[in-house]
Amino acid sequence: MVNVIFCGFGEGMDKRVIAKEGDLLLRVAQNNGVTIPTECKDGMCGSCAVKVEELDGDLVDTGFKSEVDPDGWDKDKQTTYMEDKELNTLVEMGAISKKEAESAQQYAQQTPIRLACQCIIKGSLLVKPFD
């Protein structure tokens, strides 16, 4: 079991919930009364884009990191495979650069912006709306 903290989604939706590793982020949000906008629910439209930050065991907020380090692998991050469909959508909508997408693929690490309908929870997360 892992912690998922939703922050900035509106009144009554800022909360910490417990999720199972392997759960889909969008499903966890919906099951716990957190509204994340959705249209296609298939990773093609980008309407469910959110900011995510991996949290360590003591749930300390270290601040939002705006980009993936394109020059290296962060040994402290969880290994997370992102589908080409999700990465292409994020690049097309301008949420991440093509270089960030390539780095995410090469090092199997998630980008700081994810599509909630495609994000499989691997560990504790801080989740914020994508502006």
C-alpha cells in the first residue's frame, strides 16, 4: 500500500488516500472523490494531465521538479515505463519536450507531468492539477 496525496483540486478534494501499487491514478482519484477532468480516458486527448512527484517514505514535499534530467538516470526514482501514446500526447500538448520524452523512455522514469488515465501507481505520490 502507498500514499497518494491530492493537492489543489478544489474544496474537499485535497486529501491523502491509501492506494495499492498497480492501481490506475485516475481510478484512485475517482474512487476517493477527487475530480480530474477527463475526455477520452485513453491517453489521446491530454485532458487528465496532472503534475506528479514521487515521495520518499517519510512524505516530505521536496518541491516540484519541472523537468526530467535529460542527461542522466536518477537512481532515487522508481523505474516507470511510460507508453509511447502517453509520451506523444504530452509532447504534442507542450507539457514536456521531445528530449524529456526520449529520456523518460531511455531511463524508464516518469516525467513530472502524467496522464492520470495512464499513470500506474508504483509508490507514494503527490498529485497536483496541471495548469
